[in-house]
Amino acid sequence: MSHGDIIKSILADALGMHLDLFQRINVGPASVSIVRYGASRPSVYATNTDAGDLSWLSNGIHAGDAPVGGGAGQKAP
């Protein structure tokens, strides 16, 4: 939980936006944004979600970086 402008500035950084533009990002109250800082770059997994079910995070996000061209996610072991 944090002030909206702090979350906006973190998202702007993760998205590669100049900090002067962070006010273009909308962050709703009681929403969840998920950023993973990988070895070479951050990946934004969700912004402004209020779906409630974040159980998919319990397995962790283990990719080094986001796959080029997207991807179908992690395969179950």
C-alpha cells in the first residue's frame, strides 16, 4: 500500500517512461500493480488489477526476462 504517485513513478520507470510523464499513468485506489525486476530489465505483469485472485503469484515468476514476442507462461513441473 502506498501513495498513488509513488506507484505511478515505479511503473513509469519499469515501462521505460521518462519521469516527467508518470502522471499519464492511472492507478486506482485499492488496486494491485505487479512489477518484477529481472536480471536485465523490469517486467510489468499487472497494473490496476482488482481481480482479487493472485494465487498465480504463489508459484513465483521465474523467467529471467519477459519472452520476446510474448509467451504462454510457465509450464507446470
